[in-house]
Amino acid sequence: MKQYEGELFGSRVTIDLDATVTWYNHAELWGCDCGHCRNFLKLAQQKQLPSPVLKLLEQLQIPPEKATYVCELYAVDGEHLYQFCYRLAGRILCENDLHEIDFDWGTGCCGHDSYPYGAPGFPEPQFDLMFSARLPWVLEEPDQ
């Protein structure tokens, strides 16, 4: 069993990489078909998420288009603030006191997303990589 133990967004974590990769190999794409979610999905499929997010997902062998939670919060300055998560098999051993870490591209943290529908059958124990980032509108249809 491949394990990772170390720091992620200031939290000490342990990740079961085999269980995580196995689940994502069989997972569906994010399933909401509203315009905001389809916009996120297109950005993820075209690898247009912030590069540090893509790099981390690549290291964990998680396809960006298989987020376990996506929500467009609001539009700001011609962009859209999205919150999105990816589930990991493992535990948070020691949580970062600040919770979210700010970056020039948005925020990232480890936590527990309470949205129940994005990761059916995910192995226990589990936690989530939680991000927020301002993303462009790339669909050919107008923003709704």
C-alpha cells in the first residue's frame, strides 16, 4: 500500500494513495449540469485551473475534472469565485490553525466537506482538499 505522510496546506496528513487512485479511476465526472458547473468542468478538462492545484492533483493522480464538490460562489471583476474539493483516503493528523492558506491564485486547505453526493462509496477514513479560486468564463454561452 502506497502511503504519503507529510504536510499539506499547513496540516499534517496521511494519505492512502492506492485507495484514493482506485476510487478516482472508477469515479464519474462532476455531475451537475448547470452553466457554472459546466464552465468549471470545461476549465478542469482543459487544464485551466491554477497551476499549483493542477500540479498537486497530478502528484496525487486525481483527474481535475473529477472534483467531489463544485460551487460558483459569485462573480467578481469579470471572473467567478469557485469553491471546489477533491476527496482523499486518509486522515488529518494535525490541522493547520489558520485553516485556509492564501495564495496569489486563491486559497487551499485540508478539511471535511459536508456535501454528501460528490464521492459515493469513497473509502474511510477520508478528508478533502478544499480550494477557492477566481476562474474565467470559457463556455460559448453567456454567463447565467
